[in-house]
Amino acid sequence: MRPEELRERQARSAEPPESLAELIEREFALIGKRLRKVDGAGKVTGSTPYTDDIAFPAMLHGRILRSPHPHARILSIDTSAAEALAGVHAVITGRDMPEPYCIIPWTRDETPLCVDRVRFIGDGVAAVAALDEETAIRALDAIRVEYELLEPVLEPEAALRPDAPQIHDAGKPGRNGNITKHVRLEFGDVDAALASSDVVIEGDYFFEGSTHAPIEPHCAIGWCDALGRLTVWSSTQVPHYVQREIARVLDLDVATVRVVQPAVGGAFGGKSEPFDLEFCVALLSMRTGRPVKILYTREEVFYSHRGRHPMKMAYRLGATKEGRIRGVDGRILIDGGAYASFGLVTTYYSGQLLTAPYAFETYRFDSTRVYTNKPPCGPKRGHGSVQPRFAFEVQLDKLSERLGIDPIELRRRNFIGDRTRTINELRVTSNGFLACLDAVESASDWCRKWRRMPFGQGVGVAGSCYISGTNYPIYPNEMPQAAVQIMVERSGRVMVLSGASEIGQGSDSAVAYIAAEELGVPLDYVRVRSADTDLVPVDLGAYSSRETFMVGNACVRAAKELNLRIREAVAAEWDVPAQRIRLAGGWALDTGDGARRIPVSEAFNIAEARSGPLSAIGSYNTPKDVHGEYRGATIGASPAYSFTAHVAEVEVEPETGVVGVRRIWIAHDCGRALNPMLVEGQMEGSAYMGFGEALMEEQIFKNGESGRAGLHNAPSLLDYRIPTSLDTPELEALIIESVDPEGPYGAKEAGEGPLHPSIPAIANAIFDAVGIRMDALPFSPPRVWKALQHAAGHARWERSRPPGTRPGVAAD
Amino acid sequence: MRNMLTFIVNGDAIEAGVPEHFTLLEALRYEFGLTGSKQGCDKGDCGACTVLLDGEPVLSCITPAAEAAGREVRTVEGLAEPGRLSALQDAFDTCGAAQCGFCTPGILMSATALLERTPVPTREEIRAALSGNLCRCTGYTKIYEAIEKAAAVMSGRDAQALGPAGGRRA
């Protein structure tokens, strides 16, 4: 194609000249638009490969043998019969990989396969690689493990007893080895504040554990080449940490280990640390010289878990008679399951993240995470803070009931404000919480519904805040938290190399929108390659809602650097100041001369001729002055916080205890919506997930009377009961944009914050509907029905009506 | 033991020796290289493996491969027209109905069967038709909107009349 032809073709794919005047006036060409996702076409055609869709010639299939006992010593493992089976290529046990690991370097307490002790039903004991899955399953059956059974500890209170069987050895003599972490922090004199409060609300709450249940089961493929270079493809959301830990545990040079994350079919925190299968495929491939794949069964996904911690919470809330919060005192017992996982952080988060969006005059929390012989808990969407948020927002509703103050008004009165510090010294920048409250109040028609609907129907409100990334990486280092490289090619194509883990949330699309915005190219010119440790700069992964904020900022910096270089080159060519040049809509434009423009690829050529090939790396690191100086002050610190308010409307059948949620209004302050369609998707998906936890889902275990102690009660999607389309309420997403000073174009997180208020909003709506308090999850028909029998709910419901609206009482 | 069977998959007649214990999903994924249909649970709970068998949605992970022999199988790979997305796929893409995308192939097949049976379904009919397909990402809202948009496009109504995809801005 001749240059003129190319120019004409590219001009046709650019914005038409008549719309350029309007384009120049706009702050953004693409940001804020409802654009397609860059990986959308592959997903709707089924052509995008997920890990299990990848196969290699001569690939072997692996399986992991799992413990049938909740707590036992391994006396011996005999793998000889399995090894002798035709088609079996390798068998490994815990002794082949005895180096312990954990995502948190201070609590390394698990090995890929158990070495001498199993700690839950489902704990990995041995692994095989065979020609096909059927042979691998037969090989597992042929492995003989001799166990000495130990007494299991299933309840967190039992784990705390001084004479409790020890699940892990105590780090120091005299300590209880069943305690992962204990944190007690106090800000101000809580006891004095409570003693002098006008009202004190006390409540005990129980949050049942829940699991992520991504529809894609975990899968990994290991392939060690003839020179010992290892590649692991894995359905992970943290390729960088997986790369580091595989190298450390298997004693490899990390520079020879490559981790590739193909498309991931849902994660929600459930794939955010190394798992046994990643180590096993790596070692099995090293042993056999062939690629080895392991795909979890659905049952194994439930055992691997790392989901929401069950928490038993006791709160005291002191307030003035006007409803201002004077003191908050929380005691939390956290059931951690068999291993630490992120538990150290969970323990801090259970207290640290409660201190906004309301101002606390004083605050204390005392949180203890203990081990039990159940699948390990970890981070699930809204890590560590969904449980206390449920309890606290119900406490606020009780305060509102006691004082006769509308619960939305009560929340407004306690608003902490923007550009401020919380009682535990977290720096808050932008804060759109009041706008969130206004939005749900108006959209839900709150004023005409609350305390005014007939018995059986009600509305409830709740609020929350969440982090946009953690201020510090998981392993201490001074390097950037995120980096993005952009390469601009002569044709006009823009290649974005991003470390971010695309798990469905749209992180590949976010960097593509940013690059297209800054470089002025049509979105189709942008290619994104992400989460392949051989190709992309380090990013720490998709956890703690950090991708849009941190990777987005890194991408903005790289793109702006290139933008400037290109504009300067064009400006020199045209002999005008660089600030007059804009790259937008497929063009390089002279904003001072409406007629002067060239296709953007020509501008790239001018710049490349002037200063060489166009490439830039941008990075982001967090500001360090955003937290206090006390021990633990950094955990919970984030460069920015998102804010959310929900109103839920419910219908309760008093005869059956069945709660139907009609609709949830979700208002979320995401700073700025880079693509409102994707932000709404995160808000709706979050509210759905909270709804499921509130009403349906239960990660529970048999107690010895109902079946084998410690056995998962229902390790299947149907029995665990995640919501179907028929269960899920109408969800209405209301985006609030507070434009954060630190976020990319002002953006903050949207993936986790909007889950928090669903659960307390539903609990508070149930109170409005039938006058009972649901302080324990889930609000299942038997629990609701029982509460209705006990509470004389109807009388309490009648008392809660404002004067003039009580049934049978005439208005004055 | 392998059985020689003839399958009609997305219009192609395929003769293959398929292990007799294979499910239709295993035949599609392991024998025919059609990995668009997904395995989420392998026991008929999640619907990610949904394909059309003689036009009816079935769970291919619990359908013996032999049962599909000689019958017409349609999978997600058979939906797009050459070089472009079908109206339904396009609506999923423009409405943000696929987040992680793992349930999407199965949902597209259930929705295809629905739209062939009921060209302009109500929201309730859509909910009922998708009740065997679990989505863990979206909360279903954007999926409903995409199916409604596709129905409008396919039945010739002006999709713009439905307004912008998605919820409202405050």
C-alpha cells in the first residue's frame, strides 16, 4: 500500500472532521464512555483460552491425593503400587517439597503437600502425573497412607482453650499455637467515652463463612524444558507472587521461572495466593520432562477455599442523644481454618477498615484469628471488612431505632468528611459518601417507604468504605507497586504490556482506554499483553482493589510521556507550541488551526524519526504519609478510599421465614468511572455476591453427629447454593464521581467496596419489614422463622412505626 | 473402548472414535478441539457446558457422547457469522454482559434457544431461561439487558429505543 493510500485508510477509521471541534472541547475523548472491553470478542465467541483450554503435545495429567481426616499424623506413605501402574510417570509427596510457604512471608505455615501432618479434610498428601486423568485417579487409589488420628479442633473457642490440641506448633514456649494473630488497638479512651455516652448499643453478631465459587475451577500447567527453564500457566490472580514462591519452594533461580496467567474464569480473591497444584505441576514436569496439567474438581475448589472468615463479633457503640458516635468497642474471634493464608492481614482489616465513612470519637478493637481443622480461610471480595461492616451497620440501625432518628440522617450526622484523617490516622482524600446516601435515598423513594410499608415489607440502608490498593507490597521492598510499558509502532498500533491480572474486572480494558485516550488512536489499534512474567513489567496482582488505581496510574504516566514526545515532534515540524497539539480521535490536531491535522500514525512516524522508536515505562508507588506511626498502622492504609451506600427492599413471608429481596439500589463513589458500563458491572456483581452471602450461601462443616467431623457439608455449587437468575434481585447501579486527587483521571476502586453494604442493608430491611433483628448469617428461612416465633416481632414492628402511621391509629 | 460415531457439530459431520465413557463435553473439548464449552462443575450444576442438541439446551457434561451421535449439536463456536459477531454476541459485548466470560458460552446457548423459541422475551422469561446457568460475576443485570437488546435488534426494532445499556447515573 502506498503511503497516500495508508493515510487515506487510516483517516477513514478516525473521527470525521466535522466532529473534531466538539472533540477538542471535551476533556476526554474516550474516558467515561461505554466502550467494548478489549477482550470481549474473544469471550463471546468462546475463542479466548482459559488455562484448561490449553493443551500441549505429550502433556500428562496430574491429580492430588487429599486427606480424608481433619487432623492426623502421617506415619507412612507407600507409593510403590501407584508408581508400578502402567501410564504413571511420577508420584510425589510432601517430602519432595518440604519448604514451607505462605503469601504473607511472616507466617509460612504450609507446604504444597503435607509432610508429616494433615490439618483438614482435603489437605493435599501426594500427587501423580499419568498419561490421562483416569490413570491418575487409579494411581491415587493405589497410594497407601498410614495415619495416626489426632483430635480435631473445629470451633474457634475450642482452639483457644489452653489444653486444646495444637494444630500448629507454637512459635514460642508457653504460647498457644492455635493463634495465628492477635491484634488489640485503642484510639482514645473508649471506656470513658462509653461511660459518658447518652446511649450504648450492645450486640453479638455471627458472620458465617462463605466461599468465592468462581465458575472456573483452578487449573495449572507446568512445563520444564530440557535446560531446566520452567513455565507455569495458571488460573491465578497473582502471577508475580506465584513466580517468586515456586522458585523459593523448589529452590530454582527465579529468573528461570516464567508464570503466565491465561484468561481467568472468575477469582474474587480465591486465586490470590500460590496453591498446591502450581507447585505440583512444576515439580511433576521437572520429574517427567513433559508438560503436566492439573485441573481441580469442583469439590477440590471448595476444599482449597481461602474464602470469607467466619467471625464472632461483639460490639458496643456509645452515642450522644443526637446520634453522634462517641465510642466503638469491638471484640472479634476469627475462625481461620487450617493455615494462615492472608490471616495476619485479615486480623488487622477486621478492625482497621471500620473507621470511615463515620467519624469515631474513640475506637478500640481486639481481634484474634485462630486455626481450626477446616479448609483455610483467606481473602474474599471485601477482605476482612465485610463481616465487621455487617455488624456495625446493624448496630447503627439499632441506634437509629433507639433514638428515633432516620438511619440515613443518622449516617449523615456522623459523616467523617473528605480530605481528613480517621481516628486510626488513615488519610482520606476524596469522599463522595454523602452523595451516595442522597442517591439511594432518592432512587429508592426512601422517605415514602421506610417505616411506612405494610407488615412483611421493608427497606434498609447501610454504608461502607474500602481501600484502593494496599499502601505497601506484601513483601517489603522499595520498588514500584505497578508498572506498564507502552510501545508505539509505525503503523499506529499501540502495544501495552501490563502486569495487571485480568480476571474479568476489565484491567486489560482499563489500560487500553488510557493508552488510546493519551495517544489519540482508535481503540482497535491498541493491543494489551498482560500477566506474563517474561513479557511485562512487575505488577503485584489483582488483590485489594489495586489494579485500576495503581496500574492505571502507571499506564497514565507511560502514555503521557509518549504523548508529550509525539506532540513535541509534531509541534517542531509545524513550528507551533507543543501545547497546541492534541492527539485525539485518530488524529494529531492543531487546536489553534482547526483545519490542520494528520492521521496519528503519521505523527508517530515524525516522532520516531526525531527521537527513535517510541516506548516508555510508567510506574506507580504509593505516597508514604497516609497512615500513623504505631505498630500495625500501615495495614489498612491506602492511597484512596471508595465509599458506598445501599438501600435494599425486602418482602418477608411470616409463615415461612422466606426473605425475598426485591431490589438493591447501589450508589458507589468510584472517583471517576473510566468506563461506566464496567463500573456498573462491578457494582451489580458485588451487590449480587453480598446478597448471596446474606440469604443463601453457607460454607459449613459436619460436626461429627451429622457426618464425619470437619467434612464440608456441601462441596457443590447446587448444594452450597449460589444465587441463580431466579434468586437474584433487581440491581440498580448509581455511579458517584468524587474525582480523587491521586487516582488515574480521579478513579478509585469499584470491585470490592460495593459488596459491603448489601448484607446489613438486607438485615435492616428485614427489621423494617417484620420487626426482628437478624444478627447471624445467613438469613435463611429457618433462622428468620425462628426469630419471628421468639421476638413477638409484630409488637416490636408496631412500636417502630412513627406516630401517625401506626396501623389502626389515626393520624393527628 | 472407543465407539466410532458420527456427530453433526455446528453443521460439520464429524466421524470420530470416542471413548465410550466420554460425555458430550469431553468429546467436544478433547476430541474435536472445541474448547468454547466450559467445564465448571462436571456434574450438571453450573451450566457452563450448555450446548444445543437438536435446538434444545442440554448440559453436555452429563450427556453421554453416544447420545448426541447423529443429532445436531450447536456450540458457541457455531454462533458467529463469518468475520462478525452474531447480534446476540454483539449485544453481550456492547452491554458488558461478559466479565470473566467463563459462563458466557453456556449462557449464549441458553439465550439462543430462548430467542429462537420466543423472539421478544419478557424479563421473566429471560430469568427462567437462564436459571440453569450460574454467573458469578455480573449479578445477571447486564446479561438481561444484552438479551433484550439482541431481541430488539433481531426482531427489527430500534435498539436505541431501549436507551443506553446499563443502569442510570446519579
